[in-house]
Amino acid sequence: MQTSREIELEGHIIDSGIMTLVFDRIMDMGGNFEILVFDVGKKKTDPSYASLRVSAPGEAQLEAILSELFRFGAHFPIVSDARLVPAEGDRIVPKGFYSTTNHPTQVKFGGEWMPVEEIEMDCLLVVDPETNRACCTPLSKLKKGSLVVVGEDGVKVDYPERPREGGRFEFMHGTVSPERPSETLIEKIAKEIIDVKRSGGHIVLVGGPAIIHTGGGPALAEIIREGYIDALFAGNALATHDIESNLFGTSLGMDIKTARIITGGHKHHIYAISEVMRAGSIRNAVEQGVVTGGVMYECVKNNVPFVLAGSIRDDGPLPDVITDVMEAQDAMRKHLHGVRMVLMVATLLHSVAVGNCLPSSVKTICVDINPSSVTKLMDRGTTQAMGVVSDAGTFFPMLARKLEILSKNVSE
């Protein structure tokens, strides 16, 4: 027996591809649709409107389809207030809770739409009636008695629309290919970085140890020194090998300048960790003159905060590494508030972790020698990510050079 519901979509739903996504999802999930109204905007600035009747063989299947469509911005013609159910205990979700996307979201409460604060994917929506606020809440932060949104009613998602005018990265969006002019792409990234900084925006770098292994460390240190990075997220390895390279000129025991393995070099990273342990912290090691250059040195000297998240693979780790993963996650979130751009370079798992905490409005650039790394990031939900296939040792020196040239042109 077929069951059906009527839904609406509005905005730039044609040129942004939203209608195609809706049609495909309905058919892929075994449903059918009938177009009731389709008013197409006559000008570029005019929104379009569509009314559809969606049907499926069974209530459960229809609900599953509608749940997917709501994530593209669809909604019922008449929207009731969101249903709120108190959590029965800390980190215990009500049955049927609404799971967030990373797109701008609103919740209807008391007949009014409220924007959801600090949106990110795979979280809960919690409403505080006393303050009339709706907050995106990770499961780890859910408290007993918190009023959690249950079901799709009363929730509206603003699915990102394709820019009306061609942007710097529009031709890169949604595709990953090594067959692209790297220098041209890096110049576009440099221009965007300068624009973000000139407008007062913040930029976060998520980096892996390959930055140091491939010789990109000095260029990254220069970029930090020039004020283009506002926070660094990494693991124990990047910081360790950066400090190793400063103390011994090696990374993983290999001479960075000659690419030769140094006798006894396999001990260098342990020595590096030990020297920082002796100093008490990376900052102390810099202030005591133990560490005299490199990425971490520039972070300390230029007051750029860093979050080093621990791993089960770590040696040491360095005293600054946060070994509690939930504590590390909270520390990253603090630096992501209001961020405008995130550069993710040569670190897939860390990039996925940070991507999960980002709203879709944040420009996200993923640089990796392996094209599948960017694809995996997008598959995990960070659909706004744009990819550059390059190794870090090529990317950072070229980016530093482009930033230097462009900044001079701007100042002139």
C-alpha cells in the first residue's frame, strides 16, 4: 500500500543541483514522486519553488526517504514546532533523535525559527526554552534532562547553494584529480588566504608529519611567521619530527637536505622528545634556547595556539600532547569557532576528525599526494572539501612563494 506526503523546496534549487539530488534520492530509495507545482525563477537572483508529493510502499520507507530529503532543505508545507524529549541520563539519547548535518540549520520552537549554534555533523539538537537557544550538542556533552529534538518536524536545513558567480574554487568543487595545474591552484589558494586574513578571518592548519619528512617544514614555518595561520592541529609526530629536524637536521633519522639515512638516526626522535621532556614543554624548550627554529618554534614565538592530539602509535609522547581523545576534541572545537578556512595537509585521519567538527560554510582545502584521501574525506561528509593532489614538500614552498609575491602586490 502506497503512503505519501507533500513536501516543498525553495531557493536556487535548480542551478545548485538540489532538485536533481532530491529526485535521485527518492528513486534510489524505492520511492516515487509527483511534481505538483514548479515555479522557476525568471532572473538569476529569483528563487524557485517546487511542491512534490512523495510516495513509497509503506510508512517506514516513506519516513526514511523524507528524512534524507529534509537534509537537502525540503520541508512540509505546514511546519509544527519541533518535538522535544528530555534525555533520561548523561550521554543517553531519546529514541528517534534528530541527527545533525553540517549545514546551517534552524529549529522551530514557540512558533519561531531559531538558528542552531555551532552546527556540525552527527550531533544532537538541544533546545533551552529559558534562553530560546538551540545548540548543536555532541553526544559526549549531552546531560540528563536536556531537551533533545526528536524526529524531523520543526527542523529546517539550508542546503548550500552553488555560488551565483564563479568563485576561485568553483571549478575544483566536488572533484579530485592529479591532472590539474598545481601552481595555478596554489596561487588561487594563496589569494584566498590573503583575502581571508585581510577581512579578519581565521585560518586553521591540520598537518601531518609528512610535512617535515618531505622538506616542507621551513616553508610552513615561514607561513606561520608571516601571520597566515591562526591555529595548528597536529599529532605527536609532526611536532616531534619538526623538533628533531631542528636539533639534528633529520626526520625519522633521514637527513632532510641529502635524503640519506644517518647512522644512529633512528634514535633522534627519541632524543628530541627527551629534550622537550627535560625542558617541561615545547614552549619552555623554545624559551630556554633548546629549540631554535622550525614549525613549533614559530608557533611559540608568534603566539599561534596548537593542539597536539595523541595516538596509540605515539612514542613519548611530547608533554604537550593531549592523550585523552575527548579532551583533544574539545580543545580543537575551541579554535574552530568562527574559523573561515581550514587547510588539511598530508593527514587523512586527522583531517576527517576535524572535518566532522566543521560547518559546511567553512572553506576546506585538502592537500595530499593520494587522491583517494580527499575522496575519503568527502565520503565522510565534508562535501565542501576541495582537493589538491600534491606532496607537502612541493605544496608549502610554492604556497609561501605565492603568498610573498601576492602580499607585496597588495601592499604596493
